[in-house]
Amino acid sequence: MPIENFEDFIKRVLEIVFWVLVFSPLVIFPLIFIVLPSMMGLIGIMIPGPIGVNDILAALADPLKSIPIMTEFMKTDFFKIAVFPGFTWAALIATGAILIERKLLAKMQLRVGPLYAGKFEGVLQPIADLLKLIAKEIIIPRRADKLAFWCIPFAAMAVGGALLAIVPVSKQWVVTNLDVGLVVAFAIMSFFPIIALVAGWASNSKYPFLGGLRALHQMVSYEIPLLLSALGVAVLAGSLNLVKIVETQSSIPFLLVQPLGAIVFFIALMAELERIPFDLPEAEPELVAGWMTEMSGMLFGVTQLAVYVKFYALAGLFTTLYLGGWYGPQILPPEMAEANAVIWFTVKTLAVMVLMMVPRGTMTRIRIDLMLKAGWGRLLFLAFVNIFIAIVVVQLGIVPR
Amino acid sequence: MTLSVGPQHPGSGHFRLIITVDGDIIVKAEPDPGYVHRGEEKMAEVRNYIQNIPHIERPSIIDASGILYPYVLAVEDLLGKSAPERAQYIRMIMAELNRITSHLYFLSIFGIFLGHSTMFMWPMGDREVFIDLSQMIGGTRITFSHFVPGGVRSDAPDSFADKAEKTCDYFEGRLKEYERIFVNNPLCHQRTVGVGVLTKEDAIKLGVVGPSLRASGVKSDTRRDEPYDAYDKVDFEVPVYSEGDSYARLRVHFDEMRQSMSIIRQCIKQMPKGPVKQKLPPQLRPPAGEAYARTEAARGAMAYYIVSDGGNYPYRLKMNVASFRNLIAIPYLLKGVHLADMPTVYWGLDYWPVEADK
């Protein structure tokens, strides 16, 4: 956008301010919380606990003294939301997942994939893509509903991020430990079809609208088998608290007790995430790019990031419900039990994500009527069967409650 | 709701389909061709017989030999000359190589239209080995301008037979993998079986040609029915399926590649030594008269009608291309199918807009 007069200049400045506001929760806040404590004493006022301003001033002179301050910081809720189990961590994993997906798909198709950005196998490709997307002009259709159109990427990000808050990475690293965590997860999930529909409607264009309608149909009809299959886990664990569900699996992951439920949950999750073979809302030859057709530049970037954050969060939910969350053999020294738990959770979640990426190379897209038939006819039935299996298992007393 | 699919849409070529949908069902589909019309027939009237060769193969560059073949045959008919025997075999090899590359292109686009991206990449990669092979004879990768009246421009090198044999062996193994991952894939069955059914009677009435006609149960192949060059000396089968749906069309393309490879192998065995070109004057002046030639190109019967008034230029040249013959079936087949099946049906007919617009 060339700057020709004062109005353009103001617009440009506002645009920059806008992006700074967008990225501050992702990048700047984590930086502030890690770097500044060792440099600025004033921040210390915000810290609860025994550390005073004098300690922070001392830390300015001696970096070693900043360690306890940082440990205090890591206990704050803000750190949890913005940095570790929350946004930055999820955004990192999401961009990593995009890269992994591209490389994996390329290897399956006898290609090389991203190769030149970064010294090794194109590891910096996500950063290059981010810079490209920021540099692009944002084009909004003239008759689009501007407010709704601008809100979509951030609403998608907010909903995806809300899921992060309840998925426990380890016993300590969970943002909110709710007693009804599982119900809340499904409550948040029911926002996705609304976002897709509003995105399609706000674009005021035919292909996005058809895509939004398809997303609505697909997500609503696959949410029910998803919920019912997760009910089996709730019956087994006797709790809706996700942390408690994981703790019940300390001896045996529910995948072995509930294989049918896990399969139904996995398939329904693929549909919920719009991944091939269920990527009908973005079916390329028919609907161009589905409800994201009119998105451009960073609006598209944020939406795409939100989709992958959601991907990570739901894969984490699968790990929590069926793969025993953070439990795993101790590979680190015993005093680092927390790190061990985080590593196991991440490895399991990434494995689930990779498993969801593989069909993209081996399957064709399914048709909407066949998909709805499969969802309402078969998955729903299997999910009901699964609940009875869970009840039988509980009655036999295989799983300790 | 009326949707304008194309000309800038990932699911159309250089042409437009105006589709009226009721919910997810297509009520009416109107094809709107002509975006890449280049006036090939008129252009041919102001160029001499040799100058016509390069521009005639442009409408269908992925099947460049196929679209040029009948032109060369028709001009030879006008001149009353015929190509040396070796040249006839080389032409057949080139035509079959082009058939394979064109069918691989078909397969890959069919794959991406079904959302199967691996099936987009693999045939595109394997197409490259056949392009290399035809480059050994033709000299360039796709637009060879290799056939000339009275023979071919250049001979096949000695190493060709060996390399062709190796390539065919490699590709037969790959075809099995394609079958495993794509053609026999249950999701692919679900998407294509029973979709866009063209019955035998309708196919004959509409005048559909090529693989689409054979998929509807009509055993019609110009190579078998009216053999030209040395096609009567090679032994091959014409794959025919009676279902007439998108899956049958996919299978016909698939089986034809196997038959093409068998033809190439037989040609290499039977090919005699000798010249590949008759001496003809650089400025061809066929006697006044008319000629008609028909061949089987990758997309179906391809026919040329040339009228000569004894001058340097053709008086009139009429191209009858396969894609344009199949265009008429698109609105007929799309009526009543799901919007999601539109790409499958449309591309299943192997419609190539550039070829149809001439």
C-alpha cells in the first residue's frame, strides 16, 4: 500500500499497531516474562509471593539471582495462559506440525518438500511463510460484513486457545483444573461450526457460504458420536475431571480397554478437524478453499494457525482420554519428573497428530451424503455399543477406580 | 443458486460451467467453452503444409503426436505418397508414448479431483520417464513437431529399444502400486462407482468418442476398426467396460496404458531397418482434391478433412477433435448429480478445453 497522504500514513501506523497487538500475546509477552525480570525491577511489583523489589534489583547485578524470580513467575496464571501450556507452546507445536505435515506428505509422494529455508530440511519454512503472509495485502470483499470478517480469525484463535486451557499437559501444568473438564471441552467444540458458518456468511460469496454450510453439517453430525464415545471414558474413570481421568490410567491406558471407543473418537475427531478424508468444507475442486476462500494475507495466516492450534488441542484431548496423558516410563532422572511428564504428553500428542496426517496421502475425499450416512448410521451405533462395553468393564472391575 | 465454475477455479480448465444447484444437487449445467479459441482452422489456411505442423499440435500439447497424426495421414493421402515402413512404426511408438503421458495426466488430475494428493504426484512423476523416452525420438519434451508428411523428422537412436524396455518394466510395477493405492481404494470406489452413468444407447446417440465410449460398453477403436500405418500388424486388446460410470472410465484409461506398452514392445520388435523419410519437395503442392483421415488419439477419434486447390496452402482444413465431441455429454451427465461429484464426472470424460476450443 503506497503512502500518498496523511490518511494513508495514519492507516499504516494503525495497521502496524494492530499487528503488534495481535502478536503480543504470542511473542512479546513471553519475552517480557522471561527476559525482563532479570533486567527491570519494576516488574517485580506484579509478582506475588515473598520476592520483593530489592531481590529484583539484586538480580539485575547477578543473573544467578534471577532464577528464583523466574520460578515465581512460572507459577503465575498469566505465564500458564500465555506461555507454557497455553498459547506460545501451542503455536510452536502448531507451526511445527505444519512443517512435519508438509515434509511427511512430501516423503509419501516421492517429493522433497520444503528444503531451502534453514540449513536442515527447510526447518525455517514456517517462519518464511509467516513473513510472507505478513507482507501480503489484506483484501476484503467489498460487500463482506467487515466486522464479522475481521473477527473470524481471532474468534477461531480464541476458541482453539480456550481448549488449551483445559487439556492437562501434566499434573502441575494445567491452566484450569475443572471438575467438568470433559463437558467444557465439548461445549467449546460446539463453537467451531458457528465460526465456520459466520466466516462463510460474512464473506458474502457463494463458495465460502457453501463451505460454511458443509462445515456446519459435518461438525454437528460428528459431534454426537464424539461425545458418546468419550462418555465411555467418563464411565470408566467415574469422573469428568480430565486430570482425574488421566490419573485413572496410571496402570492401563483406556485405549486397551476401549479400543472401539478410541476408533470412533479418532474418526469423529478427524471430521471435527476437517482433515482428509473429511475435508469437505475445503474441497478444492468444488469449493475452491471452502469457508476460507476470501481470507487473505495475515487473516488467512491467523485462521490457519487457529486451525492447527485446535488440531493440537484436540490431539491432546485424545491423548488425555485414551493414551494415558502424561504417564510413561521414566527416561529422565527422578527429580525431573515434571519434565518427563511433559515430554511424554508431547510425544504422544505428536504421534496422534502424525497419525491424523497420514490419511492425507492415502485417501480420497468422501462425499457429504456418504459421510453423514456413516456418521449418523454407523459411528453413532458403535458409540452406543461402546458405552455398554464400558459399563460391562466397570462391572467386571478391570479398571481400578 | 447459480455457481460460475471457472474459468478461474481449481475445478475447471480454461472453460466455464454455469451450474444451477438445488441444495447439493445440480439441476442444470451449461458449459461455456471458447476461452482459448485460437482459430487453428483459419490459421491453417494461410500457412503452407509444413508450417501448419507446429501450430496444429498446440491445442493438445500433452497429446501432441495424437493430434498431429491424422493431419499427416491426410496430407500423405492428398499427395498420394506413404511413409517408409520404419517411419510408420516410429509414428506408432510416438503416438502410444503420448497416449500414456496423456492418460497419466488424466489419472493425476482425477486423483486431485478426488482429494487424493498422492495420486496427483505419482503419475506426474512417472510421466517424466515417458517424456524422457519420447524426447529420445522427438528431440523435445512435449511439442515434438516430429511427424511430417512422408515420414518422421528423425530416427530413433540405437539405445532406444533398451531404454524403452526398461521403462516399460518399471512402469508395469508402478501400475500395480497405483491399482493398490488408488483404483482399488474403497473410498475411490465409493466416490466413482455409479456416478455419472452414460448408458450404451445414450453414448451412441450423443456421439461420445474414445475412452468414454468404451467405458459405456461400445467396442470402438479406430486403431482396430480402420487400421492405419502398421496397426494391423500389432496385436492388442480394446478394453471395454459396460458400466458407463466414472469408475469404468478410470479403468479404461488404466487398462489402455498397459495395452499401449504392449504395442510399444511389439513395435520395437517388428521395426525394420531403413529410411524414415521420403524425399519430398520443401514446398508441398498437393493436387486439387480432398482427403479425410481418422486416428485414435488419447482422448478418442481425431479426424481431419483437408481440401486442396493445388496451391501452397490448404484451401480448407477441418479438425474434428475428441474433446469437442465429448463436451455434449457434460450437461447431460451433470444433471442430477451431487456438486461434490461434479469434478469426477467432468474430468472422467477427459475433456481438454484447449483441444475442444481449437
